[in-house]
Amino acid sequence: MRDLTHGAVRILVIGSSPSQDIDLANLLCQTFHARVEAQSMPSMYAALDFLDHYGADMVITDARLADGSGLDLCRQMKTRSELAHIPVMIILDHQGRDEHMAAVQSGADDIITRPIQDRLLLARVELLWRTRGAGGILRVG
């Protein structure tokens, strides 16, 4: 994990809607200022390729992806020793118990449902970073 005193945190955003992914990446960058480098990826396989080459400090993925699912991505990450330490937040379309259980079983570190409230998402990103990342250096504002 990167210590934010030594550089930006790389957060990978993977989803099925490029415009929403870019909006989320921009929100993260604007909120956390220079402390976050957010990358938007169009698919599970593009994300895995990126992670293999460049790594990331956190992944936020939609449950539904063009070429698989965020749950499959999370499972693959958690079974690979070089990626298993990366915190994963999965965005679900609704609060169904079965969908939540599947996300937990995939190894997700956090789950958030649509509609996404920006303040809640940012607080959850900060909390996830504090508990699984570099010790609480990432702060909103």
C-alpha cells in the first residue's frame, strides 16, 4: 500500500457506464485533491491487465461489467497473492440479500448500493482506506 505522504493513492474504477465511471473518478480526485490518482477501466479483463502491470491501492467496481462481473473480478483478485491485499468496494444495483451475500462471498471489503450518495461513498472510501490501506491518511476535504 502507498503511504499518502509519499505519493498519490491509485484507485481503479471499473464499471459498465464509462461516463459514470469517469464522473466517479473525477469526484474522487476533486475530493481527495492530489492525494488520489483515479483510473477508469471499461471491463474486468482490462482491469486485471492494468492491475498486473501497474497495481492499485483500491478498486471500486460495479457488480455488472461488460465482460463479466465485479464479483468475478473480486474473486480473481482475492485468489491471487499479488492482488489479494487490495481493498475492493462493489457497487450493487439494489439491496437484495442474495446479491449482498454473493458480494461478501466474493471477498468484497465493502459494498455500496445505488443510488449512490456522494458523501456516503466518499466516507466509505475514506473508512476502507483507513482500515485496509495506509493507516488513515486519506481524508475528505
